[in-house]
Amino acid sequence: SQTIHQWPATLVQPVGSPLSLECTVEGTSNPNLYWYRQAAGRGLQLLFYSVGIGQISSEVPQNLSASRPQDRQFILSSKKLLLSDSGFYLCAWWRDSGYTFGSGTRLTVV
Amino acid sequence: GQNIDQPTEMTATEGAIVQINCTYQTSGFNGLFWYQQHAGEAPTFLSYNVLDGLEEKGRFSSFLSRSKGYSYLLLKELQMKDSASYLCAVRGGGTYKYIFGTGTRLKVLA
């Protein structure tokens, strides 16, 4: 079966610390993968998308980065977190019928 | 520019019918999607319209008019579990990206 996994579910990190969120997809090959952020009371903001290994498109200038080291793996990183990086991070996989989202990571930067 | 508008909040009574509107302005059009998002959870797919008209799926229906840049989501026989945010999203022409509205928070009252 085709599934998408995202972890961790929640994360509390101090300002200035690094970040690594991981997303993996199973049961498919060459998926189009996305990272979104949803700040409190706001809509989904596209951060990065990837159409293949090593191919990353960045939508918004920020202190975040993304990598696609393997076909089914998409990683969101930061070297130094800011308070404004707090939010709900969602990995998504584009399929013909729309997005399938991972379960999300609630990040609180303190 | 590209923009999606939907009401911020709506309230309805259990057993009633509610219509959530969405208007959009995008460069190109490759489909409109509705997602349901319960508090603290990831969005889940509800419906997809690419041609004008009404798509019915059980208690939920979605309508699209491409010439008017307009869609609505119709929820019938409302249940308490329908209390959630409803996100309208449009896929622009020739892109892998969606634009999401900020969502409509629906409260269903007993």
C-alpha cells in the first residue's frame, strides 16, 4: 500500500538549535514531495517541493533548507531555529487526486 | 497576483445544511480541491473539481464555475464531527504547486 510517514509528531526546540524533520513515502516511486508550514490562524504556506532526487525548489526565502537524498525521503532542516519558525509542518505527496499529507510535526521554538 | 478567498468562520446547527464559498484568482487552472482539517491534525482530501458543475460524495458536494473563479462546498445533514476547518486549494496551470486559502472554521452546534 502507499503511505506517507512523518516524524516527530511534536518538537520543542530552543532558539538557535538545529532542526531535522523527516518524511518518507512507501509504495511508490519518483513521488512529487512537498513541505508546508501552517502558522497559527494562517493558511498553508509552501516551503519546498521536489520532483526527484537532489531536485529542490524553494518557495520562500528563510533559514530553512530541504534535501532529497533518496527517492522516497524528503528532509527539512535548519542550522539555527528562530522563534518565527514555530508552526505546524506538513509533508505532502502529490497524487493525481490531490495531496496526501503526513500526520504533521508541531514545532515550538522557545 | 494569485489569491484565494474564503470566509474565516461559520456556525451551523446539527442536521442543517451549510455552504462554504471560495473565490480564486490564479494564473492558469488545473483543478480545485477541498480539504478538511480537524484541530491539530493534517488536512484530509474531500473533493476535486476540474470541470464546471457539481460533484457529489455522500453528504458532501462541491461545485465549480471556472468562468467566475468560484467554488463552494456543501455539507448536508451536519454532524458534530463536521466541526473543522475547510481548506480550498487551487492548482495553477503548468505548476506542481497549490495555492491554499486560509480555511473556513466551521462550528456545528447541538
